Amino acid sequence: MNCVQYRRSLLEDPQHRDTGKRRHVQGCPECARYTEQIRAFESRLQHALRVSVDPRSGNRGGRPTARVWPVRWLAMAASVAAAAVIVGSLWLAASERSLAAAVVGHMPEEPQAWSNTDRPVAALKLEAVLRDAHLRLKADAGLVTYASSCSFRGHQVPHLVVQTRVGPVTVMMLTHETALTAMHFDESGYQGMIIPMPHHGSMAVLERGAAIDMHTVESVALQVENALDWTA
Amino acid sequence: MAGVAQRTRFQALCQALRPDLVRFAFWLSRDRDLAEDVVQETMLRAWKARDSLQDEASAKPWFLTIIRREYARSFERKRLLTVDVDELIASEEPTLAAADDENLRELRAAIFKLSAEYREPLVLQVLMGYSTAEIAAELGLSNAAVLTRLFRARQQLRVSCGEDTRLDPEES
């Protein structure tokens, strides 16, 4: 694979990696820089596409809809939408909020994890924590300074901390917690997101403090997600 | 008559998927109200066809296929032959705006300006997590055609947003 082929493939699908690509980028500093550029752009693109949506209703202000529905359909729509709002929002709010709350609730148990440090966690320790969850982390996950296997809702899950220019960001691999869709949360001074990991549960990424920057949270989420290698 | 449990489960599924479905419909139509309409109608059609959904894990692609059909129908009904993109951007300003982040707004406006043939595969890949093969199957294209569209989509967005494109490859 040459530089043009590598960069073209990156613009086609920045998430896709294979041995050929990895080998090329390892031996080409210019393509390594280009990869960073494209990943940063991709992170912004993901953020841009995720426009805000009220998850609880189909209500909207502004212009009236152009379409006139038959009465029978309108009645059905009202019935389904109303029931969905009531039942669905209770179900969704309960399950997703409780998961976010449980993640946030776990944070005070390990205050040492939030240290600002540039000392990476021992490779063997990181490997052992991840192995239990059938995971490996490639080198480009960022500077991981903390790794622990934590008890979370009845399961042992990897609890990692990745250092960024604005401080530590916590990542929890919730391999037993299914999330149907990505959600942001803001609870008790922590902000973050829970992202579905198809076939592997979900991942929580969060930050705390006064200078919370959701761009950083999303970048770390993307970076870690790209660096994950599931072994089972 | 569907059982209460089945209905409850279906409603919960709709509610859980709704944000991403609305986002997909929004980027497809570039019209928030139309997106909401399309999603609502999609859910009604999905409810009527619920027996064809064998596995909840495949619910999202199932809904997306219905959304694409619904949007095509609404497009035909409205006969939207010409679109002034600047007008569209102005009318959807509340959705495109990003507090304290002008770059994000600029990127959203650039996505608006992409033609549908580039915008749709990009949204399926980036927002919905579709693989190239899944996009190809959904859009009835070859894998190579999908990759070309994705390449061009990113290339155009990067130029529109003033990114440093000196290292970008030329189209072969």
C-alpha cells in the first residue's frame, strides 16, 4: 500500500483498519500525521451529525407540517405517539438514566483514578484488566494512566483513565450493559456519554470538573473505540 | 389485536431508536418538520408490519429502510424539484446552530450542501455505523461506488470547511 492508497482509504472509511494500513502508517510519519488530522475531522463530523433531538416526543414548534393525514391515520399516530411518550419515556429514562447514574455513582469509589499524571499504567496491569473483558487496546488509544477491574452492577468491568490536554477522562467498558442508542448525561458534576458497542454492551466516557469539554469526551470515545480489539 | 406486552415493547423500541431515526431523516430531508413527519409515519408503518421484524437487533436498519421509502414518497408528493440550499440552511438554523462552536455550524452547513448521493452514504456510515457492504445493500450500489461517494463526500466537506487539504489524495 502506498501513501495515496492509504490516504484514499482513510477518506473512504477512517474507522476501517487492517494490517496493510497499520503497517503503512507505522512506517510513514507523514501519513501518521494525516491520520491524526482525519481522525480529528471525523470526530467533529460525528458530533455535527448528532443534532439535538428531543427523545421524548414528536412535538415541534415552528412551521406547520405540509401534509394532511387521513383522520384514521392521524388517530392512530396520536395513539401510538402518546403511548410511546408515556411508556417509552418511562422505560428509556429509567434504564439509561439509571445506567448513567450507576456509572457516576461508581466514580467516588476510586478518586485516585482522576489524578493528572503523565505516567502510563503498567502494560501488564492494563493487559490483565482488559483480558478479563476479552479485550485488547492498541497503542493509539492515548495515554492510559489508570486501569482497574471494577465490580459494576454484578460484573467485573475495565475502568480506564485516558489523559488529555484538558485532564483525565474516564472510560468504563460496560460489556454487560446494552444501550440501544448513544446518550449524553450530566449528573452530579460529571458529564459524559454512553455509547452502544454492538455485540459488546456499551462504553461510558466521562469527565468532571469546571472545565468539562464534551468535544474531548467525544474524541476520547472515538479514539478508544478505534483502538479496541475484541478477542471474543 | 396485539397484546399489551407486544405493544409496550414496540413502543419502547420506537422511543429508544427515535433520536437516531429523526437525525437520519433530518439529514436525508434537510427539513426538521418533514423529518419528524417521516419518522412518525415510519413508526406507523413499522407497527403495521411488525411481524416482519424477526429480531430487535436488526430493528434500526429495518426502520431506516422504511424511512427512506417514506421520504421518497413524501418527496414525490411534494414534487420538490429544485432546492435553494441557502434558504434551507436559513430555515433550519436552530437545528444547525451549535452553542459556542461556529466551526460545528459551518460543518453542518457544509453537510447540508452535499448532494444527496454523497450525504446519504456518509450519514449511514458515520451516524448509523453502517459498513460499506451494508450501505451498498441499502442504496443498491456496488461497494466500489459507495467508497467513491464517501471519499468525495469527505473531500468536499474538508474543502468547504477550509481544512488543510495539502495531503489529501487526488481523485484517481
